Amino acid sequence: MSIKLSLLLVFQTLLCHGLTVGNQQVEETDYSWEEAEGYKECEDFLIDMEVQHFNEDNGEFDESGFFREKPKPKALQKICRERECASALNRSMNSPGCGYSERILYSGNWTTTRIDLTNPNGYREAYFRLGGYRSGKTNDKNQPVGMAVPVIKKWYLDENDNIISATMSFYVPSPYQKDPPASLDEEVTVEQWDDLIIYSRTYGGNREDPEHMEQFHYLREALSMENIKTYPHMIMTAGYTSPRSGQQRREVMLIDDDSMTVKTETEDTMDLLSNIWPALIDI
């Protein structure tokens, strides 16, 4: 047996048992893709994606790689055993189709701040603003409230599907959910979100990977096969794991159009934000 093959077998063993390689924890992945993703994948997608990727630039498929070449997503059940998950996202519905998960996003309190899309450090600064509230430095009780997952980003779209503004939100952990501290930072607000029905797909790579945002295309395709209409002016992404800290779980989400009961208010907010940040960023 060659040295190269021996090393490969050793690494596969480490993957199965969740041991540490170097400074990085290599996590257990001995569950199925369906368990990891939370839904049954569409057979047509699997056939196409084995040799092709969807190209967002030209709206066509190309042979740039292989489907599922990225790591298997960390299973939601495993994540929620290790840290608090927003209870709002834990209730799955029986999805009739394939290629997506259907869940109820129950009402709850979230802390929210805008992402400055014109600033290269906009994501980082938004995260630290929310972190100030979480640590107690910028809430009126001067008390740490802890951290729950996921971190959700909302992206507001114009009529041509261009992103015109975005926000980042942390779920307020259960001990403070009913009576969250007030924010002392004028750029951080505590919001009460209404119930929503959401549809999602899961990705196991990093946020910057092009395959991450490609999942919106496949999500829309899967929903169109079930004649499900989604709200056109907002998309959402959710992160459950720290970037590059072992196995990852990210989700892309669309909102059921019928459950979006505050469209007028949302669209007014979108118009206001588009005037503040006029630069349009293509999705």
C-alpha cells in the first residue's frame, strides 16, 4: 500500500471519529446527506449537479465542478445539542416536494443592525455591534445575554432582484426572550418578528463560496415544481457555525408569500433604505 493511500485512509478514519487534525476539529459525518440537509434532494438536481454548476453570471449551467464536492453540512440536531438554537427554527413541517425544507419561523425577539454594503468591513462591523449588545456593553441591564444560533441576514431586493440593503440579526436567547434588555446603541434595535413560513436549502461550505448563493437558484426551482409562491422583495441567509471552525452549516431561505402579512411596511422600509444606500449590488 502506498504512503499516499495510507494517509488518505487515516484521514478518513479521523473524519468518521471526530478527532483533531492539527488545530482543527474534524467532526463526525456518519449521517446521511438527507439527515444533514434536512430534506430529500431532487433526483433531477443530483443528476445535473454531478457534472455541472449553475453560473449566476450568465444564468446557465457549466462544467466547473461537482455537486456536493464541499463538506457535508453539520446536522441541525447535532448543532442544537451543543448550543442553543432559536426555537423558532426548530419546528419542521412535512414538505410535500424535494430539494427544500419547509419550517415555521415563530414570532420572537431578535436584535438587528444594518449592514453597510458600501463598506468592505460592513459585515464585521455589524457583527461587532450586535456583539456589544450580547456582551452587555450596550444593553441597559449591562448584563451578558449569551448567544443563540443562527445568525440571520435579510437582503432586500428591488424589482430587478438587485440587493439594495441588508440587515444582520441575533436571536435573543431564551432567558431574555420575554423581556429583552433595551439597546443603548442607536444602530442596534430589538425587534419582534411575526410568524413566517420559510423554505430553505442547506450548504456545508463557507459563506464566500459561489455555491452558497447558488442554492437560491435550486431552492426556487424546487418550489416552482410545487407551485409555491415566495415573497419577491427579500431573501435570507442563516449561519449556524463559526467560519472555518470545523464542519459548517449555512442555509438560504425564502419566505412564503401568503405568510408575509406586513408587505406594505417592509416595502416602505426597502424604499427608505434604497435612498440611504443608492449603490445597487447584483445578487
